[in-house]
Amino acid sequence: MIAVAETFNQRAGDTMTKFSKPRGHEYHEAVMLAEVVKALAPAPGRIIVDGTLGGGGHTAALLAAGARVIGLDQDPAALAFAEARLGSGGENFRAVRGNFADIRVLLGGLGVGQIDGALLDLGVSSHQLDTPERGFSFMREGPLDMRLDPDGPICAADLVNTMSGEQMERIFRNFGEEPAARKIAARLVRDRMVSPFTTTRQLAEAVETVVPRRGPTHPATRVFQALRIAVNRELDVLAAGLAEISALLAPGARLAVITFHSLEDRIVKQFFKARTVEFLDRPEWPAPRPNPDFAFHAVTRKPITASEAEQRANPRSRSAKLRVVERMSHGG
């Protein structure tokens, strides 16, 4: 199975042809594609879940290696795109709308109780960022939305227009690591008394009056990240999803996670660390004790990052970190 992954780059031109992108549509390039394929070792007979299907780039590579792939996504536009692109996967590909935190329920509906691997490529796709109607980007005028699931109950405008200044400050500080969180929150509270926030540009311009533009990074970057995380409960979903996915992994199955900012990566790192240590030790204990959560072997001791060539070709990959664990054949 490792040989399949190691030769992937050489065969990519041939095997990916039948999974080409539909014309007139673009999603982001799949980050660390060869590294993911090597990590998950797809092969005929193996069931792998792509918990963040998006444009289907990673799934296409896994299908090309002969694996059966179940792709999950909350976004119906992403599902439609992936199905148009990967329909030639036949019985080996199934797209399902849903959140990966609900994976056991979603796979149970398909009669699948155990899987041979799983991938989470976290964050927002370039397509979502580039679609003004989704409201993810301050670069384009659009409704202040930011829902990964367009049918979700709360959008960013709801939060900005109803939260107290203290609540907004906590969100900007905790989810965006924004140093000027208090000042920004106070400004938004004052501004919304005159006119409610309804568009991305309106919010971005308000933030810019508090944090002047310096350098290439827009002053609203951290605020937009924080609101997106809050709207979609991304950190809670990630923690729950890691536990749910882990419960489905067969012995020897691998879980690969790509993160794009420190908050995500910290959750993944701590989750993996807590389950790859066989014994726990504390100063007050006479001897180390077995770790009841021990279930994985760490495939990557340190996160894998994109190559220099990939970072030049795809700037989105610069902040990406890939961590991989393997389910032990006993315990857990």
C-alpha cells in the first residue's frame, strides 16, 4: 500500500484525468496531496472518509489509488461540484451532506460501522472565500454571513448586531487572537446603534477605523476569522469530530488532519498526544499508570508542512500543518 502512495506523483497525470474539474468552476488546490496519499495509503478494498470534501481534490487522488471514499460536507454547492467531478468514481464514491462531527450517524445510515482511514482538511475553501454571497471575505462586498452550512441557524450579522461588547471582545480575542479586541468591539457596538451591520465591507471598514492598515495583512483578518469560527462552532466541532472519527477507525487505520491556524492545530496536537502515550505519570503517584485513552501510534512526531515548491505555487499551503496517527491493533 505504501508503494501506491510513493508512486502517486509519477502516475498523477494519468490517473487523475477521469476526475478532472468541471469547466467554469474552481476550488482551491488540494494541499499536500502527495503527503496525504502517502499517509492514508489508499488501496482497493479500503474505505476512507474525506470529512471535508470541498472540491474533491484529495478524494480524487484516493479514488485514483482504488480506495472507496465517502465524502462529507455541509455545503451543498461543494457536494454538487464534487459529484460532478467525481461521478466517474462509480460505486467507490459517495457524497453525503453533513458535519464530520456527526460521522457515526451519517455512516450508520450507509451501513458503515468501521473505516480504514479518514482525512480532515480544515478551514474555508478558496471557492467559498471567492464567492461574495457567502460572506467569508472582506475583499468582496457581500452579506455578512460566514456559514459553512448555508442553512445554519446563525450568521455573522446576527452575532455582530446582538452580542454585548464583552461577548464580542472574548470572541475576537479567543478565536482571532486580536490584540485590539476590546477597542474593536466597542466601536462595533457604537456603530450598530446608528445602522446594523449587514455587509462584509461595512464590517471591514469599521475595523479599519480602529486598526489602521499596516503591511499586507488586512486589519479585519483576525476579526473575520474569529466570527467564522464562532458562527460555525469550528473548535467545538473539531474536538467532537476527532473523538467520533476515532471510534470508527479499524486497527491499523490512519487519521490525517490538515490545520491552517494555531487554534485548530493546538486541539489536534493535544488530542493526538493524549492518545499516543501508553503510560501516565504524576509526581504524587508511586509508579506510572496505564493511559486509559491510549489508542494510537504517532505517524508524525512533528507536523508535516508543504514543500517550498508547493508554497510558491499555492500560497494557501504556507500555513498548513499535517498530523497523522494510526489506530493501534489492540486496546483503545
